[in-house]
Amino acid sequence: MATRGFTGRNSGSDLSDRIPPGQHLVENFPVLTAGPTPRIEPADWTFTLKVGPRPIKVWSWSEFNALPRTRMTRDIHCVTAWSKLNTAWEGVTIDDILADAGLSAPTPFALAHCYDGYSTNVPLADLAAGKAMVALNYESQPLPRDHGGPARLLVPHLYFWKSAKWVNGLQFTERDEAGFWELRGYHIYGDPWREQRYTHD
Amino acid sequence: MTDAAVAAARWQRCTIDEIVARTPTIKSFFLRLTQRFDYKAGQHVDIRLTAPDGYTAMRSYSIASAPSGSDMIELAIERLADGEVSPFFHDVAQVGDTIELRGPLGGHFLWPGRSETPVLLIGAGSGVAPLMAMIRYRKASAEPVPVALLLSSRTWNDVLFRDELLELESSLSDFRLALALTRERPTRPTDFGKRIDAPMVADVAARLSASPGRVFVCGSNAFVEIAADAALGLGLKAGAIKTERYGT
Ligand SMILES: Cc1cc2nc3c(=O)[nH]c(=O)nc-3n(C[C@H](O)[C@H](O)[C@H](O)COP(=O)(O)OP(=O)(O)OC[C@H]3O[C@@H](n4cnc5c(N)ncnc54)[C@H](O)[C@@H]3O)c2cc1C
């Protein structure tokens, strides 16, 4: 249904291979968070890897920072319909985290847990093979607090709520267990190219 | 939790029934739904505009009207210069136009419902929209919840829903209103003539009969950061402070 009188700012642009359906480009980096921004000092920061309820390994900030670093430049897509191209990140891939813990493919699914109580579920297939990382830097600077600093998950090919801010752990689960937004009406998987915004999309 | 609401969140067409200029930069749009839905105060809808070539633009807007069972909802949209969607609503959209929308959406920034714990609402500009739905609902439902609203606006004339809020302040016994005008000196002694800060939030919280158990903050990210930190400073747990950030 065409809307009477609407032409659109990006109408006719040829970025359709970069911008998923229903998304529009932004130059700024909007912040969307459901509560206050947590304040976490690197000295207090830890990252815990669990399989089911069982903790496998806990890293301190300095131990985590000693893991191999990877850079990724990716387009990101927020469910509130903005997309941002060529965002540059640096961090530790999930593959390298698993390797350091001596694990390969613990279970098919995972839940990321965060300092503010937030959680989100991502299949292992979307975390492994260089697809995702725990990001520590954004555009060559330490990750700002309101964008999830000191560390956030980065799963750039899914809607950005999956890239959980203030991440403090990854828990591998046998079943795909819904996280915070997934329990509140958002899609269990969240593929922007299939416009999986809400539960029944 | 909001399963029923989610199932109903399909795209539908609605008609612009009425347009009301609220402030120099904010207009209310009354939309008549073809498929009525139940929603909670605090929820939003997604609006989708489609160009003749099929290009679409989508944005979220909070529902400012109180849940009432009506097939009409009110959105309050602020005109952002150079924006794509909000100038369309202000400059092009007319009564009788058909608009695509889906809702209700959002399962977090929700009026807590049956509870007598005082609620502190903090908003800036058009960010009062979901808070207005809560205040209107609070009035209509006669729930005995004390509510205080701290609302930041540029000037007296930029205060969204000003006359209705002033009326509620005098007619609703446990509703407190404090305006923070950032570009004008206030005339009422209970208002502030500066940007929001932690002492201001504490001052307004203290006007409630008991300390607030819930805080809702809505506005730009920069505003929400200050207000949410100030609410933490009141001693509230982070989980009791809900924020809605309009992105910018
Ligand atoms: C849950 C939620 C609820 C909301 N509720 C409300 C509400 O009740 N009322 C309300 O008014 N708003 C609300 N918003 C904000 C709303 O969704 C829109 O973001 C807002 O209306 C701006 O949209 P726009 O298309 O006019 O501006 P956009 O086109 O998105 O641009 C926003 C600003 O960025 C600049 N800009 C960005 N990209 C470009 C570009 N490529 N070229 C030029 N300029 C650019 C523009 O100058 C403009 O000032 C809500 C947001 C959320 C997430």
C-alpha cells in the first residue's frame, strides 16, 4: 500500500544489498537500553563460560584481554529499523574463547548473560566460525559505557538486540531458551534479512 | 507475558481521524484502527510508510492515549528537521489518510498495574507520550497509586499536554507535576528553570507521599542517562528503573 504523499529520503538508493527490508541508514549510533546504564570497572569485570549450570572457566579483565584479538568491520541492524554500515570492532571471537576453555561445540545453543540482568539466546552456529565476538573496542577506542562497555557481545548478522551490552558470560544450553526480549515479544532468532522482528514474523 | 498482545501485532491499516497541534513542534494524531487491540500504558506501535516505488520507512511511536477499549489511539509526534517520517506527518499527512501500523509492541516499559507503590515518571519533550498514557490510565482506572511527573521542555509553550497536565494536577489528589523549563524562567514556584539534575529528581521524588518504588524515564538517550542515574541515586535498584530511549 503506497502512503499518499510519501516519497522517502532513501527512495531509489541502490544499497538494497546492504540494507535489509524495512531498515533505514543512520550516521549516528543510537542507544536503546531498557534500564540505567551499568557502571562496571574493568577491575571488577569477569567473564564466565558455563555449560548448563556448570561453570567451565572464569576470566578476569586482564586474562580476557590476553586472549587473541580479532577485528571485524560489519553492517549492523537494529530492530527499531536503523542500520549502520561499516562499524569497526575489535575483540575476542567466540571460537577463541571456547578454545581457551578447551571446548569445541558444547551444545547447539547459548544464552549470553549481562551485568544488568539482560540475557539473549543465540545458536552456536551463529556464534562460531568467526561470526561473533565479545567486543572490547569500537572504532579503535575502548567501548563506551552506553554502548555496552567494557564488553559487549557482537553478533552482527542478527538484529542488534542479540549483541548484548555489558556481557559477563556465555551459557551453553541444550535447548534454545528465550532471553529477555525474546520473552517479551521479540523473535527467537532475529534475522534482519527475513525481517524476524517479533515472535510470529 | 504479553503473548496475547504479540499475537495481535500484525500490520493493519488505520485512518487519521483528527490532527491536533499540541506545541509549536508536536502534533497529536488520532488514528482509528481497523482491528482494535488491547494494550498496556507504555507500549508503542510501529508505523510504516510506503513510497510509490515500494520503498518503506518504519518508525516507532508511543501510544499516548490510555487503554480504554476504544478503536482510536493517539500518537504525539515531534517534528525533527530533516527527519524522514516525522516531517511527513507534520507537513503532508491529512485527516482521512490511510497509514499502516502494527502494535501493540514493547513488553518492558509498562505501567505496573495494581500496586500502591508510588511511581515517579520522568520525561523530556515528546518523551512524555508513554508517561501520559500511564497518567491518563491512572486517572481513568482510579487505582490508588501516587504519581509524580517531572517533565523537561524548552519553554512553557513546548510543554506537551500542558493544559491537561495542569488540570490533572489540580483535580487528581495524588498526582504531582513539576516542569523543568530549559530555555525560559518558570512562573510557578514548583517548577524549575534549568536542565534536569540529580537534586531536582530527588526534590520531585520527595513530593510523593512515600518514596517511589518504580521509576519510568523516557526521552533522548542523553536525557535518560542523567535521569536514570539520578533515580539510582535515590537508592532504587536498577531493575525498578525502566527506560525508553527514543534513539537519538
Ligand atoms: C520505542 C520508541 C518510541 C518512540 N515514541 C515516539 C513518540 O511518541 N513521539 C515521537 O515524536 N518520537 C518517538 N520516537 C522516535 C521516532 O521513532 C523517530 O525516531 C522520530 O520520529 C524521528 O524519525 P524521523 O524519520 O523524523 O527522523 P530520521 O529520519 O530518523 O532522522 C532523525 C534525525 O537524524 C537526522 N538524520 C539521520 N539520518 C539522516 C540522513 N541520512 N540524512 C539526513 N538527516 C539524517 C535527521 O536530521 C533527524 O533530525 C520513538 C522511538 C522509539 C524507539
